[in-house]
Amino acid sequence: MELKQQVTVTLAEVAEAAGVGESTVSRVLRNHGSFSGKTRERVMAAVERLGYVPNRIAGTLASTGSRLVAFVIPSLSNIVFPDVLRGASAVLEENRYQAVFSVTDYDPGKEEALAAAMLAWRPAAVMLAGYEHTDGTVKMLRASGCRVVELLDLDGDALDIAVGFSNRAAGRESAAFLLKRGYRRIGYVGHDLSRDTRAGKRFSSFCETLQAHGAPLVAREILAGASSVENGRLGLERLLAQTPDLDAVYFSNDDMALGGYFHCLAEGISIPSKLAIFGYNGLDIGRAMPQPLSTIRTPRVATGQIAAQLVVANAPPQAVDLGFELIDGATA
């Protein structure tokens, strides 16, 4: 069977089919400017009949201001970054901006490559997680001329705009919470701290706080790869096999803590009388557990919303501290 070469439909062909000018087609497709309802119907009928797909990149480059906002995020494996995207997308869509995103898998080199690819689109803004980037990424962002928003961290110096909270403060308050309740033999289960630098900051300040109160961290189990419920369960199993007399365990996030909770259920370990569990992020699933998870709740959706509002408003450089909430729960 002979394959026919696909032919790209042009804006001019749509205009001819609709009996209007190209500028009118452009206004209709962007839903911006003046045109009648009948004109819109003719244009959209021609678009559907011809199968026309607008060239958004060309439109962006030809306009005086880009409507693209690029997100370079570490992961989609849990709800944290989708929550941020959800908050930002609602604001951006309302203001006729288009969000595009890519995932780095917590790899700084991959973040640099993806940032370069996104910047080639000439976006209005680039949003990234945290302050830790390669020198190459920082150089590109500073030279790009677009707004830069760093999310979910305030422990460092922002390139332009930062929206989030202090991870070091979250680590300190987590430790203080456990110490106040009398726990002294405390362990830790976490994922790759060399890549997830925000988790690393929390862990560092958590350990410093324990040490300052005469109850240094007793044991730790760091698993390679991303955080997950499965790794949390495996991590706690390994930790307790090495140090069975712990009275509390701090997890790098709620996914890991949920896995630890499942391990305790499977092994008949009473929570919190035999072992306390503390997480981080304040995910909905933690509140729905038979014993609601003791954790730190972070303002993820609000982080995305406010970051997008600042971009839309072309706000001056600033750092916005949204804080966090300590949730007592019932596992500690």
C-alpha cells in the first residue's frame, strides 16, 4: 500500500476556507480581540474540517510577550509536584498562559538539559524546585531574560522569585515535636538525599536538633532511588532488624511513612505505644489512615498559585514564605 505524505494545513488555508483574513483567524484561535459570533463559527468549522493545529511556538516567538510558562520538576511519582502544577495551572489558564512541564528524576544534569530545551521556547517564566542547580543551569537562567521562580524551599539565595518555606525549619520542628513527647531513641528512614536536596536539608536540621538536646539520632536507613511506599516499608524493616529498640522513626516523606505504617501492621507493632512514626508533606492519604499520620503539612497548591500570580503580575524579585503546619496526628 502506498503511503501518502502528510501535508501540514496552514493558517492561510483556514482563512481562505472561512472567508476571512489570517489576522481574524489568529484572533479567534487565541480568543483575543474583536470578532463576531458568526465569524468564530466559520473559523472553527474550517479548523475542524481541515484538521488545522495552531503553531503555538511560532505564535509565541512572533508576539511581544510569551504566554508559555515552563516547569522543570523532579518527579511525578507522588502527589507533591502535581499539587503544585494544579495550583499554578488554574491561575495561568485564567490569565491565558500555557503551562508546559518536564521531569528531571532528581538528576541535576537532566535538569540542565531540560532547562535549556524549555528556554529555547522563550517562555515568560521558568519554574524549578529548590535552589540547587548546576552552574550551567544558573548561567542559562540568568542570561535568559525570563522570570525564574524557585519553588518549595527558602533555605538559600533565590535567582529571582522564590515561593515556599524553610525545609530546615521543618526538620527542626519535626525533631522538637518528637522530643517534646519524650522520644529519645529515634531513627530515620529516607531516600536518596544527595539528589533530593530539600529532604537532605530537613534531615540535617533534624539531626542537629536531636544532638543539641542530648538525644542524637540512633540509626538510619537510606534507600537508593526515589521515595515510595514500598521503600518506606522495606526501609523500616531493615532499620528495626539492625536496631529493634527504637521508640520513634522520622521518615523523609509521607509516602515512606505510609510504607513504615504498613510494616508495623504486618508485624503487629503497636503505633504509637511501641513505635512512633512521623512523616512530611501532609498528604490526604495520611489523614485517611486508621490512625492519622503525624506529619508536617506543606502548602503545595498555594505554592503553585502564588508563584503563578507573581509571574502574571510581573512582580519584582522576592521570597514568599508560606510556612507549614505541624499535624499532631495519632502515630506519634
